[in-house]
Amino acid sequence: MPKVKLHKDGEVIEKEVDKNANLVVMAGINKFPEIKYGCGMGRCTKCTCRVLGGAENLQAPNWKEEKMLGDKLEEGYRLTCQLSIQEDIEITQDNIKIRPPRRKSASLTK
């Protein structure tokens, strides 16, 4: 079983998770309540984390992560709601303030 190390508020929380686990789902059912999240669908960015170790064990970012995080992906940021945990990883959600990109509003023209 893969291990997830979460750095939060100066502590390190380590838990074993099932292979293919989604951390936001686990947070929602109180199996990993320390994970911050919002919508669970890749739109709000509240679940953004920075991968400290094990990034090579994650799938490549999907289109939602590319749209919401853009250049931040190169700095190791990911959306936990979009991750499928296969192997050990180490992440942090401390001091991350990423806002979703502004939506373009539809304007009416006459």
C-alpha cells in the first residue's frame, strides 16, 4: 500500500492508502481529514498541493490541472482531487494560495 506524507502546520502526517486512492475522496469520508479540498472536480483549486517527493510516480497532469494551475505545474503544484495515488508521495498544502483563473463572461452584443 502506498504511503502519503502530508506536511501541515509544522507536522508530518503519514498514512497508508489503497492503490489508486484519491485523497479528496478519502478526505470526504474522513479517512484523511487533514487534506484541504472544495469542489472535488478540479474547478476551485482549494485542494492544490505541492509535491515534495514522488512526483515521478504520478500520472501526467490532466487538462483540468493544466487549465487551473498553468505554469505552477512546473513548480510541482498539483490538484489532489485529480491524483490517483500509485506509489509513495510526499506533499504539502501549507502556504498555498492559488486562485482559479477568471472565467470569461459572456457579453451581449447588439
